[in-house]
Amino acid sequence: MTGAGWQEFPAFVPLGDDRLCSVVCAPSEGGHDLGVVLLTGGNYTRTHRNRMWVRTARALAERGFPSIRVDYHGVGDSTGTAFFDMEVPFDKDALAAAAFLKRAAGVRRLAIVATCFGGRSAMAAAAQEPDTVGISIAPVPLSVPKNRQPLPTRSKVRLWMKRYAVGTKLLQNPTVRRLRGKAAARRDGPAVIISPRFKKDVVEVLKRGGAVRFVYGELTEGLDELHQAIEEIGAHVTPEQRTHVEVDLTEGTSLLRFQTLADQDVIVSRAVDFVDSLHRSLSRAATP
Amino acid sequence: MELDRTLLAEHASHTLDGVTERAFVFEVEGERCFGLLYRPQDDAVRSDLGWVVCHSYGLEVLNLRRSERGLARRLASLGHPVLAFHRRGYGDSSGALADSTLEWHLRDTRAAAERLAAETGTTRLGLIGGKFGGLIAGLAARDGSAERLILMNPPLTGASYFRRMIKEMALVQLSIRDEASRRSTEDMLAELERDGMVDVLGFPIYRGLYEPIKGEDLSADAGAFSGHALLFQISKRSGVGKETQAVADRLQANGATVRVEALREPPGTTFGGVAYVSTGDPMTREDVQATVVDGIADAAAGWMRETA
């Protein structure tokens, strides 16, 4: 498939016995030595909400960057069955897609752009893939229960409510959230901590010289936990390595599930900008 | 940077459990549509009846994919080639939804049917669609080219589909702090009329599609379709709903033979909703749609055997 400045090739990427349905998008001619892996949250297929990753891939190709967008195993047109656990990222899916892109597009260096659960998978893959030079992540859950023990009754009730649309919306109601927050504050002990796995992966990436950008909205619910995570990560890297972590905040939005066309435009433009600036900085570093 | 076209071509298809899937691109009026062809691995068992899958709208394009895929693979295992594709402006295809019209949707469906016949030699056509895709399949069948239909929760009319989509936004708006920004369904339809587009939870509805499809009614007009139809009602209820029955009545009045299958959804699932949800540990998500996907495929396979 070809368009103005891009060409696309659907492919089934091998992952053990499974095949991950993917689309490789490449510049019509030539291109830079930097490929991009586009990852979604668990329930989205490779195109992402309202084709965000299709638009991103084609915009990247027009600027000379090949990419791959991929359905996780058990999702969309891929084979297999999936079970998502926030602490068990799909790094093997991301690594399989990355390896395929390197072979198909002939690139040596990679960037990973991801949202939500894909952010966990992106960071876990980047920690193992030494050619990954940058990771950009839109809002990603970072907290995990301190002890994953049998659920208390309040959590069971909350989960039961979340099984229904009305219950989910009720839980998102500001008044309900405020009351739940007060109740949580009265309980003893920290309920959650920043994911140790995620912190370890980020530290690994930073020590290798990789760049990490978090794309959040100023109203994103997890913004506090992001700042806490960065502070905790900072204790394990040098001040110079710490400067490679960037928080890109957009005013007036939470970017929640990318539920407006404006939020989607933010995600697409930030992804393209991230790869572009990564390429420029790599080019500057390579210039004697 | 140099593309390895041989590698890409080698990975454009794979075979699993006797069904070969091949992803490719075909041209429609200067744009390119993504297609995924399912066919039996053994050509000797191939039927001359092929199927085209019409996808839905918005988030359902993504969420219904697993149901469509399960059905496509089951039909292919019975010998029937199946082509699932993205219409122009959707998914991995080129084109812009802003330019889309109802006629465009129908022409893309016809182009997919022609491509299926050219690829596999099928001479008879069946159409599959879930929700909005069911409406498109039903409308495409009016020209008499299809002899079979599988419709899953088709809306009666285009207007009822899009009104329901907009109403779902009202639930989400409960969480918006700024009450002034909340809008009623009528406000949003007025915006669609005035501006030519309305943003419904990050999915645009364009006037160019809404206007011609809003009055289309599957219970009022089945056109020249008089073949075999399988209607799924996938819901929490046990009886057959009015909308499903109205479509079934219209098709039967046209001379079609109709089977209505009422599938019960497990608690917490919605046909067209997300597949992976938390059912216990909030840190985990499991597939709650799997039984529905299997139920659709099993019922369709039984219907195909009985009506062969």
C-alpha cells in the first residue's frame, strides 16, 4: 500500500507458535536509521483509538522513519489468547515486533512509542533491547498493591461496580472519588507502591543512555505517581542520566483514554515530535 | 535503510489449524483497502460460497474484531473463503472518514466481494456484519447480490445506531467535573447538523454519512434479498427483542428463510464492548468475550450445516 510519502506492508510477526498481525509502514523512498515500534494498551488493536497509530505511522514515514504497529497475541487479528497482568508486561510481543522491523526495514536503532499497558511493555522490552534509544509513553498505570493479597470487600464491591457502565461512571463521579479518597486516607499503611519492575526497567534504559519521555496531561490522575516514580528512579542513576527523563505536559486535559479528537492530536503530534527530536540529537551526537 | 520485500512477502500469510490467513491490500477507486483473507488450507474442500465481513463503527471496529475473526475462521474451516477488510477511511486502509458517504460504504463492500471472487473463484456471496456493520451488510444485500446474511445485533436504522452511540457519551459525561460542558443528544445532533461533524468520545461522526444513513431502516426494506439469514441477538435478555424480530419479519416477508439465535452474554460483558476486563484482581484483565465468540461461531456452523 502506498500513499503520499509512505508505503505499508501487512505481516504476521512470529512469536513462538503465535503470529502477531502487524503493519510495517515505511517511507516511500530512503529513510533514516531509526525505526519506531508503536504499542497500544491491552484492549486496543494495532490502529489504536480512531486510527491514532495509523496517522502516527504515516506521519513518521513522511519524515523518513519506518514503523511497525502490532496486535498483541490474543488481540485483534493475532493468534493466541491473552491474560493481562500489569506486572507482567508483553515484552516478548514488543521484542518480536522490534526484531521484525529491524530486519524488514534495515534499521539498527529503535524508538518505542506506547500508551497505557503498552508503556509497561515498551519499557520492559527497551531494557532488554540494546538498540532502543528512546521510549515515549503516554499515561501509564505505575502503582501496584504493596502486597497482592486476597481482595478486601471494598475492592470486590468496586470491581463488581466496574463490570457495569453505570457503576464505572459512578466511581468516576468527582464526589464519589472525593469520598473514597477520604476513606482511603483514614486506612492504615500505604496501599500501593510504584511498580518495582517498571523502575528497574527505566533505570536500565537510562544507564544505557536511552531517552525517556512521559506524555501526560496536567489533569492526568496518575501525575503524582509519575513524579514519585521519577524521584525514586533518580536515586539509582547519575544526575546526567536523570536529565534524559522528560515529562511533556499538555494543559487543560487528562488525556484520559484519548476520548477527544484534540487529545488524539496531542498524542500523534507528540509521538512524531519525540522521534524527530531523538533523531536530531542522535545526528548531533554522531557529528564530530 | 532498505526494505526487505522478500521477508515482508513471506510473512504476509500464515496457516493455523487448517485455515490460511493472508493479509493484503486492494485498490478501490484510487484508495487502498486492507484485507484479510481466510481460506481452507486444503483447496479441495473449498466451497463456491464466499463471505465478506462488514465491520462496525467507532470503538466497535476494534472490539468486534475477535468475534468477526472467530466466525471467519470457523466458516473457512468449513470450506468457505472469507474476506474481512477495512473500508476506506477506517483501520489500516487509506482515505479519510470525513469524505465517506453511505454510497462509499456500499461501493467498498461490493469491491471487496469482487476481490474475494477474483482471489478464490467463489460464485456465491454471503455478507456478515455486527452492529453498524450489520446495517451496512443488510443495506448491501438489498441489491440481490448476496444469498446469505449473518447479522449480529444490527440496529434497525442508521439514526438509532448513532443516537445510541451519542447517548453512551452521556454516561461518560457523568465523570466530567465541568457540568457546563455536558451536552444532550439533541445538542450533539444539532452540532452535527451545524458543523458537519461531532466528536463522540474521540470518534467523529460526519454529516456526509449520517444524513443518508439515518433514515435507512432494515425492518422497512430488504430490497431484493430473499436468501438465508442468520440473525444474532447477543444480550442479557432471554427472549427475542423487538428490533431483532422486526428485521426477521421483514426478511421473511421478502421470502428469506430466517433463523434467530439469542445468545446470552456473561455478566459484565457487552457485545461491542471491550474484551479484556478485570474480574477479580484489579491488576489483571481477562477475556470475558471468549464464550460469546465461540457461541457465534458454533451457532453459525450449525446453521450452515442445516441450510446447506
